[in-house]
Amino acid sequence: MGDVVSLVERAQETIDEKEAAKMAEKLRKADFNLEDFLAQMQQIKKLGSMESILGMMPGMNGVKLDGDAEKSMARTEAIIYSMTFQERRKPEILNGNRRLRIANGAGVKVVEVNQLLKQFQQMQKMMKMFKGGGAKKMMRQMEAMKGKGGFPGL
């Protein structure tokens, strides 16, 4: 069953309510930048290792991560920290030269910087879709797929 109560208690101890409210408002408005993404990652790190967090979730107890999740988070943080304040706020200004500088500063390849930016753009698209009532539309589409082979078991 997991230990959801412990997870909630740990979250209440580590997460600042004012910060959480501010972040919820940004998510609601779909005004999310790399600074916010970094803050979210740091909040998650305060909760403990990814494996311990997963262990507290129902159905996830015993799931083993290959240790790459922690390294990946550290790499992502290094990439974001290698950006200027302006680049974090407006990632669309990142041209090839800036991406190369960021990659060199973070000790990674440009491909990894590009992957992070692509994932971030996808996350922004999803948030904008939810903001505009897209969640209801997506749910209707999923409902329409029911019984048509779209989702196994539905």
C-alpha cells in the first residue's frame, strides 16, 4: 500500500507553504520557467532520495531505480545553474553559442542541454493545455478511445 501518510508528513515538514502557493499560482497561469523548474527539483530533493519517495507511494514499494535518477537530477541542476538569470527566465533566447557555453559550464554535451530544453518545452505545452481547459478535452478524447483499442483494459 505504500506509506502515503509518511510521505505527506515529510512533504509538510520540508515544503514551505508560501512557496507552494506561489508555485501553484504559476502553474495555474502556465507561467512556468526554468527557475521554477529548478525550485521544484530542489523541493523534491528535500523529501529524500527518489527511491525512498517511490517506496512511500502505493504500488511502488520495492521499485528499484538504477541510480541514474539522482545523477540525472544533478546533471539537470548543473545545466540550469550554468544559465544566466535571463536565460532561465526566457529559454527561447538560447541559441547555439549559448547552449555550447551552458554545456561547457555544466560539464555535459550540447545534446543534453537540448534534451532538457525539449522536455521543458513539452512540459510548458502541457501546462498551457491544462490552463485553457485542455484537460477536459483530453479526458473526452481518452473516453472516446475507450473500447477502440486505444488503452489496454479500458
